[in-house]
Amino acid sequence: MGRININMNRRNFLQIGGLGVFGVNLFDTLQAQGSQGKAAVEGKAKSVIHIYLPGGSAHQETWDPKYLSPAEYRGPLGTVDTAITGHKFSENLRQTAKIADKITVIRSMTHGEAAHERGTHSMITGYKPSPALEYPSMGSVTAHEFGGRNNLPAYIAIPKAVRKGGPGYLSNAYSPFSIGANPESANFKVRDLALPTDIDVERFGQRQKMRTVVDTHFNAHAKISDQMRAMNTFYDKAYSLISSDGARAAFDLNKETKKMKEAYGLNSAGQRFLLARRLVEAGTRFVTVTYGGWDHHNNIKDNITRQLQPFDQAYAQLITDLDQRGLLDSTLVIVSSEFGRTPKINASAGRDHWPKVFSIAMAGGGIKRGYVHGMSDPTGSEPEEDPFTNDTMAATVFHLLGIDPDKDLMASGNRPIKIAYNSKPEESILA
């Protein structure tokens, strides 16, 4: 040990020695658990599930059908009555319509970004994109402010991170832990959680002891910085995750009954939403779930039907399941997309990008039940009542989590940046 170069990066040493059994992704994200955060006090929402529909889902064919408008605006689909008196959803949301009395639908969402990347940034961070600075996602801010619970990463992405879903100007420690696999796959297995096949429990224990020897050597021969002290905590937590039956079990869909899996749906929507429920139930603070592709410039009738019917079953079951388990009031569930679609059906029987007005849904975690906020005009072109912006959405999410939207975080160069551009939540949608 005396011949080891103490200038060598200890993390490299451990990996060279074969001790880096948890991947870089897991190491980096677990840093958030030992971080400078934990200043916030939990609010009504103890966890968040953000279901993101990439591509831009059409509000007319989902939450805000224009059934009284001319055919070129109305589109090809019919409607279904909901549990909210006087309000309808598109015909492919039949199961969701039955549980509409548990959710809030916002029909006046609006921002000015018609490009996918910029629209996604707006909805994931709450900030308008800037050429000078990349803002952190709401999940990364949550990880920064609270850290993790129960040996689980604070911020998890199913199956991978949303574009612009990272830490922005914050440390990479607050990146999401991407599970790296599709839960609907027959051989679904989360990377970084299991020991390599050539390392049994006994050998794993020996390597933990070896790490202790390495720690002792470095701590004795090097000037101990805050970063090195933190690294001790990071490795301890990574080992804790790998060796914690409870933490690993949160990712194990085999612990669910066949009946429950079928209730969610044996498809990507169903199994991703089910895994999200397991993770927040186990203590994860923020889970993003991406599902489907919603950029329907062509043949919107068939394309959105194919995507929306599995979503409908899975989402309705998720809300019902959380409610029955007593978790809905403490779990904020958001369904959003980067923008909506054009008021008129185009020449290809689809709709194009439209950020001027679209719809999102929010439920649980301090949100009203059975409520519709705002209104788009008769053709679905612009907000007619109570516009709801992306920065208002972010302020509302942070408020419900117990994070002060007006708090400053520090960007590079010690530049203070407010957590949310708008510090005022939308009071009318709060329970």
C-alpha cells in the first residue's frame, strides 16, 4: 500500500482494482444523497411521478376535445363523458374518464416554444431556454434540496432520462439514475443493482473491507478535503443500495402479482407506471416516466389511438392504485408534453406543433380532485380563460414539495438563480 501514488484519483483506484461494481451513473446520482441539500421541509407531496409524453400530444385528441367545432378542428375522434359533470375527454380515455373526479385537468397550458428541444426544456425545468445557461430539471432540483431516502436515489428516470431532464448548472450528482432497461421487457433487469456474476456475497464483503483499507491509506497520507469526505459517504451509500434488500426490491416487478401487472397492462405504459408506483412507495422522491411517441403529423386517428389506449388503462390504474394504498394525497402525479398540436387537421390527417395552448393533468400531492382549470377557445387555438404557464407549473410543483420557489441556487461563477422563474403557485388548483 505504501507504493500507491496518493495523487491517484481514488475512484479510479477502486475501479482499477475491480471494486467499482456499481456503474458511474449510479455513483454520480448517489452523490446527491450526501449533498448540501436537505434544507427544504417536506410539503404535502412527498414524491412526484412525472409522466412525460415526448413529441407533443394533441390536446384535442386527449383532454380537451373540440366536439362542437367544425370537422377540420374537431378531428376524427369522438368523446366520452367524465366523472366531472359537464366535461368530456376524447374517446380513448374511457378509463381515465371514470377516475376524473380524482384529478385536475389544466386546459390552458401555454408557452412560446414550438421546437421539441426548447419545448421540452420549458416543461421539464419551468424556465424558458437560454443560450447562456442550462437550467436544472425539477427532478434535479428536488434531489439537490432533499437528497435520497431509504437507500434509494432521489431522482430516477424510467427507462432513461428525458431530454433536458438533467442537472443543468447544478452538479452531475443530481442527475437522474436511469434504470437503463424497459420494464416491459421479458428479462427486465436494472443495471448497477446486482453484483457481477463473478462476485458472490462473500467476495463482495471482502471488497468492502478492502475499500476500508484504501480509505485508511488515503485519509492518512492525503489532505482530506470536503470532496474526499463526501466520497466516503457516496461509496457507503452505493454499497448500501446494493446490499439493501428493501432498496433492490423496489425495482423488482416480479414481486407484483400477475393480476396487478395485468391491471396496469402488460405493455410499456403499464409496466413503467407500475414500476413508478413501486419506487415512490419505497421512498424515491422524483420519478420521471417517458412513454410513447406523440409527434403525430400524420394519421393522428390511428397513431394516437395506438398510444393512448394503453396509457388510458395504465394511468387510470395508477391513480386508483395510489388512492387505494393511501399514497395519492402524498404523491403528485403529472402528465405533460412539450406542446400541443395545431387547431386544424393538416393535409396528412395529422396535426403539427402548437405551443400556444395545450393540456396537462395533475393529481394528488395537494392538488384538487375533480377540477378543470382554464379553457381554450372553441377551436383550441389559444387560452380563453386562466392561462397556465410552464413557470407557474414549476412553482406549483416546488410549493407542493415544500421547496421555496423563490430560493436562490448558485450557478457557475457564484451567480444566484431562483429555483423557479415564477415564485407563485397556482392557488386555484390546490386542495
